[in-house]
Amino acid sequence: MELTFLGTGSNNPSPHRGASSLALRISGTSNIYLFDCGEGTQIQIQRSTIRASRITKIFITHLHGDHIFGLPGLLCTLSAGASSMSPLVFYGPLGLREFVENTLRLSYSFLSYKYEIIELIPNTYDGVDESIIKTTIAKQEKNENCRTLNINEDGRYHLISNEDNCSVYAVSIRHRVPSYGFVIVENDLPGKFDIKKLQESGIKPGPFCSRLKNGETVTIDDGRILSPTDFVGPSRPGRCLVILGDCSDASNVIPFAQNCDVVVHECTHDDNLLEKAIDFGHSTPSIATSLAERCHAKCLLLNHFSQRYKPKSAIESKTVENEENKNKRQKRKEEDNDDNNNNDDDENLTVDLLLEQAKQHTTIPVFITDDFFTYTIPLPK
């Protein structure tokens, strides 16, 4: 299983970071799951090793523009190569269907492949007025391409069960609008095959070994019957990934993410701006590390950074401006009364600050993700 970060910036794309999008290669298949689709995602895909035609499922964490504005363009581009595409399934908040279908209709766009949209009905934690929920559902005509899903009694939305060697759940997390985290649980993995024991029994390895490893009893050419229990160790628990949308509190995910292999957590601001982050439904390093610690996660990957935090490479390659340009820029800021993360004090801020603060709160391995950063989730030993 492999994660590829296609966009790691918040709010809007910049020359240094694309808008939110993340691809997951599913182990044992050629399928790719896409999480969020911010503006420019299809360009990022073309610049990566991801094959767009392999995307079979798209998960949308919430309906803010920086997480969905790239969706219509990507869907239309995929339509050109639909002959090699599997049916596409979308999962996301109530209103996702209205956004997708209205955008396609108003732009006179037609998708040549089959698709299904599964919308999550807000629950009491999401804080959506029940009348709004009923109105939104009522506006939607019955359509075989769309269905809704209510939260399960166990506090999760059960999205996928035992498909592509895994199950996927959604959990409500705290943001300004309904937002969800996704928990991907891989099926148990076969035990390790003991080829040395096979050879010590005087048996040469052959094609039958794969059947043994898959739990089958086999009969070899000399008539001996081989049991998998004699040559294959006990099954190993599959891997577990947690991919969170925008949030200031993701504690609802903790019961379902114990001992997970990786947590992907947003980190929009640094801890000096903790109150601002929470006011806008976002997180800082201390919030992210606290969640990872409570999940006993093996690794924490931070993403969704405010544009104030530049990649280190952007600072190192920045050309020195002459005094005239600096004065012009300062005058423009004053005229615009611009306080949107563009103060001179912020010009040399990098994501290193976020990493330093995170490491102060945890001993769990923490990584800052840049666009096209790839992380392979190791197999259990």
C-alpha cells in the first residue's frame, strides 16, 4: 500500500503546493483510491506516477472548494479514456451529488463511464439542521446513480466491506462544515511461507507453493499431500490507515484507529496560532500529535499547510528583490489592507517550524509531506 500526496496546501493552490488531494495504491490490485480533488488535481496526476485510469473510488472529506474544485475537470478528462475504466464510485457528504451533476449539466458535459455517488447523511455530531438535511434529500430525484448512507450503530459509516482486500469506514470529525476521516483496514494477510522447511522435507519449490500460501491443501507429483499449516505461519493482521479531512478535533476516530500504521492529519497552522486554527476548524502540530499518540499510531504524516509556510526549497531558491520592488509590494499590501498570511514576518517561515513543534510533542516518527511525497506502508513482520 502506497500513499502519494498530489496536493498538500490549504485554501488555494500556490506555486509551491497544489490543493488537497491524495492517492492510495491498493495492495494486491491495480486500483487507486483518490482522497479529495482540489483545483488542479488532474495536472498533479499527470506529473506523478499515478495512472488516472486506475482510479476506481473517490472519497471526499468535505465540500469546501479547495477539496472539490478539481473534480469536474478530472471526471471529464477521465471520460476520454473511459474504455479502460472501471465504474467510478464517489463517497462524500450530502450535497456531493448536487455539486457533481449540476456542474456537469451546466457545462454541457457528459461522462461516458458508469458512476455511483454515495452520500453520507449528517449525524447529530455534524451539527447540520435537520430541516436542511430533509430539504437537500427532497431536492434529489430518485436516481440509480445515487444513494444515501446513514451512520451505523457503532459510530461509523460503513462504506466498503471486504472489497479490494480491505474495508473502508468514514467517521465524523470537527470542522466548520460536515467533515469526515476515513479509516482503511486491510484484510488479514497470509502467514509467511517457510520455503526452508519445504526444502528440508525434500520437496522442490514449484507453482503449488502459491496455493499452499493461500491456504490450500495440495497434492504433489509423488502423491504426498501437503497441508498449509505445515509450511505457512499464522495469518498476520492487515495494515490500517487513517486519512483525515480538515478538522480541529478528530477524537471520534480514536476507537477505530488503535495501533494504526499511519495517520494523515492536517496541520494548517503552527502552535503559536492555536486559537485561530481552532476558530476556523483547523489543526496545529500539537493537535495532530495528540491524536496520533492516542491512536498509538506508528507514523504521522502532516499535510494541508497554510501558504504562509513555504517549502524549504522555495526559500532557498527565492531571488533577491531590489528595493524598488519591495516598496511597491509593501504599498500594495497597505492599500489592500492585506493581512492574509502575507506579512513580511511570514516570508521566511517554512514547514520546518511545524515539524519542530510536532517533534516536541511526540516520539512517533513524523513527516512533513510535500507535493509528490510518497510513503509506502510497510508490511507487518
